[in-house]
Amino acid sequence: MWFVSLLLLIFILGLIILVHEFGHFIWAKKFGVYIYEFSIGMGPVLFSHTGKDKIKYNIRAVPIGGFVSMAGEIYEDDDTNKIPKKKFLCNRPWYQRLIIMVAGVTNNFILALLFLLVGALIWGCKPLTPIVEKTTENYPMAEAGIKSGDRITKINNYKVKSWDVAQIILYMKNDKEFYTFEVEHPDGEIETYEITPKKEYNEELDEEANVFGVTIVTPGRQNLWESIKYTFSKFGSIVHSMWLTITGLFTGKISLNALSGPVGIYQVVDEGIGYGLDYIIYLIALLSINVGFINILPFPAFDGGHVFFLLIEKIKGSPVNSKLENTVNNIGFALILLLTIYITIKDIIKIF
């Protein structure tokens, strides 16, 4: 079974990476940028093919990551006698460089929207609005008086428009023993509750977790228009949740233990096989949004870092010093690598 899970993980990551890198590749090619290599995976080359366009198409040994190697990504890096100056990325018009940099993220978001739509059309749409279906007897929500049909509007003064966002807020560290819930009843009346969760051991997280005892409305089949509306709403909800997660990491409200690397993702995929195809479809959409969202953050070595330097260039009216940009990107890459190693070690320790 582990082998099937591993193959599925490789397929999922390969698909997401392929779609991302193809975005950079196709627009770079369209704008006439010289491309050395298009690779899926990292490490040693397993398979290589040189196309009629003289680009090397490679599959590498480690099925994590991938890249498009373009001439002049930061500065002219080859003999201009071999490559015309206009074919260096750094010499292309500003708007073309911007499109090439955001194309990978755009493709990830499009892939996620397509998979969310497919899932909604086949298996129905789970309501996003945080309306309580029922509460569990002898658990905090029921004991506080919250009932079926009540809509949660705020948690700890955070506005809540979806269950995704509600779950992130409830996962955040809380200085108080209780959580403040603002609830709108079906008759329009708004009440505020101070609810102290039960502490129960969560085997998946390997830690005590807060339990409130609430059930959300189950999914139902929808028509095409409702599925389309759900797709974009769910996309926005996931992005909002990821933003809260990132800001929570910086403010200390969310621990680094909440992050997962390749090993953690493998465990999720392994468990997901038992939940069925609908879960796998959703997982692909979720991971694709994750990859796109992380990549567009203005952090060195990410696509968003390159976009950030392009925006500085536009504002100041001249390119950023290429040596400075290259140094910053190398530092950023090193930090990302260290974080990945830390998360991977943490995931392995969790298993044992």
C-alpha cells in the first residue's frame, strides 16, 4: 500500500510542478527568451531529450520541485556571441518579465479552480458559510446554548465567513482559556459567547487539541452555476486561510509544527486513499493553491521575490543591482532549504 501512496504522491507533486513550470516555460518561449532546460524534479538526470527548439527536456531523480533554466534570469550569463542580447530575460521588456514570473502561480491557481469545479459537479458542494448543523451533547458548544441554524460571524474578533477560516482561527494560540464567539441566530439576533473547549488528544497532530463539538452541514448536489460560485468562493476561502496561517507563523500564534514537508504530505496522501477519489481531487486543488500562494509571496528565491524586484525597478526607473539581487536570492534559497530540512526531520520524528 505504501508503494501506491508513493506513486500517487509523485503523480500529484509532478502534476502541480509541471503545470507551474509550464507557465514560466510557455510565456518565456512566446516572448523569445532563450531557454536552456525544462526540468521536472531535482537532482541527477534520469531522462533527457533535446527538442528541435534546442531546449533540453529533463526528468530528474528527486520528484520534488522543477525548474525552467532561462538565459539572463538576473543578468547576462552567457557569451552574447552565442545568444543574442534580446533573448536574455533580463533584457526583455518589463511587462514580459512580469508575465513570465507570475505565469507559474497563475497556472497553479487555474489548475486548482478546475479541480474544485470537477469535485463540486461530481460530489456536490459543502457549504462554506459557518452555519451550525448540530452540536454534540455534553460538549462546549451545546452547553453554551448554540443550536442548529446559528451562524458564527466572529471568533476572537476575527471576522469569519467560512469554515476554513474558522478552523484556522481556532487552531491559533489563544492567551485566554476561552474563545469568544459572536453568533447570529436564525431570527437575526446576535449574541456573544465565551466558550472553553475540551482538551482531547489528537493522534494525527500528536498533541492535545481543542474540541468544541460542532457539526457542519453535509454537501449536496448542485447545478452548474452553484458549482461555479462554490469553486471561486472555496478558492478565496483557502487563500484567506493560508494568509492567516502565514501571518500566524510570524506572530507566533501558529507553531512551525503546523507545517508539513514531503514526508507529511505523503502521510496525508496515504490516509487520503481511504477517503476516496473526491478527497484526492480536493487535495490536488489544495496543494496547487498552496504552491501558488507560497510562490507569490515577496520572499527571495520565490516568484514573488522576483516580482518584488521588478516592482522596485518600475518605481525607481532603473534595474536593481544584479549582484545584490543574486545575493539576496541565494540567501533566500538557503533559508528555504534549511526550513525544508527542519520540517522534514520533524515529520520523520513524528512517525517514530
